[in-house]
Amino acid sequence: MRRHVPAALALAATAAAALLPAPAAQAAPGTPAVRTVPPRQGDCARPVVGAGWYGENRARLQELIDTYGRCTSQRPGRHRPVAVFDWDNTVVKNDVGDATFYWLLRNGKVRRPATGDWTTTSRHLTPAAAAALSTACDALAAPGDPLPTGTPGGTACADELSAVYGTGATRAGAPAFAGWNRRTTEPGYAFLAQLTQGWTAARIRSFAAAARRENLAAPVGTTQRVGSSSVTGWVRYYDQQTDLVRALQRAGFDVWISSASPQPVVEVWARGAGIAADHVIGIRNVTRHGVTTARLEGCGSVPDGADTMITYIDGKRCWINQEVFGVRGAAAERVQPARHRQVFAAGDSDTDVSFLRDATALRLVLNRNKNELMCRAYDDADGRWLVNPMFIEPKKQRTSPYPCATTGYTAPDGTPGPVRRADGSVVPDQADTVF
């Protein structure tokens, strides 16, 4: 294992006012001021970042806390700094959305669409996928009723749902989704939230809690049977990340979660890291009479029910701007001035690229070999990126360079292209050095 020593980061107190190089943007008229928190006596015991980090990462995280925490007398305006973490494979190992989906199938909690028409779930579902789901599932339950996907008779239905959700294709290999913006939504992720239609948020939280108990109790490496397939059956909190969350909170940071798993699911898991439900931003369903529908809440210029702006890549930027900083309308989709952006961000995937780039002081990346994210992190154009191997079962070193100069970026229509810096220059291919 080779060590990666990032360029030194001078986290001066004035750094909070410095703009991260990014496309120019103006704050929306009426954008609210950053919340301020007056210092309180007795609050200045210095939180210390725990052990278990790669290279100089612990020292740089500690420097972040020492510079922006409540004990810093020179903190500009006593602004409360914001930190935002992705959830799946960033704060925990494995995916809590997947864990909940598997639980729903094993326990027969996915309902057949109330109209009997599978195209009413996802607006992006293809006719081929709707037909495949109808063939596999419709004979098992009346419209609106739960499907018995945990029984032998429901195996084919469970398999078809798993294929559509997990692979974006039918079991026969036909594309399951079409016509979506690759920078603002991922129809497979949204499909899970849409499959919770017909339940209250409280019931969905109870399902997620049951899945959480099972996955935390299962030994590392456990698999489970869902339909005819063997799938991952365990999840673990990363001790280093939950420790970091709590250290940031003790230092006076306003800590949030932004996740592309369903809102009620992440709320249940986030409590285990000390993060309250009102600081979780997940995929949010539109509700009717207290019951979830298959329609999703929108952000920025996207209205509720359009289902095209979830917490995914540029959608994460929009939702953070809207929910954390109070920016409304189309302005929420744009990069904001530094005082209306998070100081720190952490993620593991290309889905996190935009909100990581928006962080003004430090950006932590867990290496899962994701092209665009690793291109930007290794390029480290402004010296503010940290790369850390996954804390449990880290990925092996990628043997070939990341294709940054050619296909590392995915355009809204799915076209691959080069990864570009804020000034338009192309990021050269990058070697994988932190593993």
C-alpha cells in the first residue's frame, strides 16, 4: 500500500470567505444570511478526531475543526459552519436503501400499483419493464395490495423487481428506464422510494428499523436469499465517520446528511450516528392523506411530482441549497457564494461530486474507484481534497489510470466526456494511489 500525502492546506480563519473555483453564480434575491451561534462559556473543550485515518487525513480534519470550530475566537462573524455527509458507503459500509429493499421483498411489503399499471410508479419506466413486471407480479395480488414476494410463488416477481431496481434492466435484458437527466436523477434509486407507495412514513420507518436490526446483527460477509438470488445481508457504521460526525457537532458544526436513499429510511439509520431526522435530506415522496405516493418532491425549478430532481449529483446541490441554506427557486440549482455553502463535505461516489465541489474548506472522499469523483479528488486542483480508503474491505488498487481526459464525465444525456476543472481545462488521467 502506497501512502498518499496531499498538498498542505492552510486553513486560515479567512478561508471561510474564499470562493471555491467553480462556475460563477449569484445568490438568489432574498437569500437568507448564514445562521450565527453566539459562543457560550464552557463550550471550548477542543474536540479531537479519533484514530484510524489514512496518511495525514486525521491531522487535516483536526485542523478543520480547530480553524472553524466554536473555540476559534477569530471565526468570522461566529458563523456556524456546515458539514454535509453522504450516507451509503460514506458513513456506513454497504447501502441502507438496498438493505431496506431486500427486507421489503422478503417480507412482502411492496404493493402492486393501485391502478394496476406499473408505469404509474416511475415516469421513466419503459414499456418493456412495465410489461415484465405485470407478467411476473400481477396475478399475485389485487391492485393496491402487497405482493407476496417472500413466498415461493412470488419468486419471479421478486426477481423482476430486483432486476429493475438493481440493474436498470429486465430479466430478459431490456432497458428498464429511459429519458432521464443523468446529472439530476437516477431512476433506479428513485424506484425504491416509489415502491414504498401506499404506506405511511411511520410504517416505512418501522420497515427500515427492522432491516437495520437484521443487517447490524448479521456477521460481516453475510448474504441473504431474495427471490432466487443471494445478495448482501449486512451493514456496518464506520467508527471513524461516526466519531468525526460527533467531533464536528461538539465543535459547533451544523452537520447534515444528503442521501439518495428514501428519506424515512435514512432518518432511521442517521439516529445511530447522532443526526436527527430534521438534518437528513433523502428522496422525499409526495404524500396524500398521510400516505406516500409514487410521486416525488421537487427542488429548485422542478415542481413536486415531476420526479426529475432527487438527491443525486447536481440534485444534491439543489437540495442542500434549498434545505440547509434556504435558497429557493432556480437559484438553488446554482453554486452559491462561499458564505452560503458547506465548509466540509464527505462522499464516496460520482453521485456526490457537485456538493463535494461546493465545500469551501475540505472535501473527504472514500475511494470506491468511481471515475469522475476520483479524477477530481486526485487532481486536487485547489489542494482541498482528501482521499481515504474505505474503512472496511477497502477496494484494491485500480491497475489502469482513471479515464479523466476522455470518458470520466457523464453528461445529462448520458454521453461520456472529459472531466473539466472550473476553468475549463481538462483533468489528465489519474493513477490510483490511495487504496
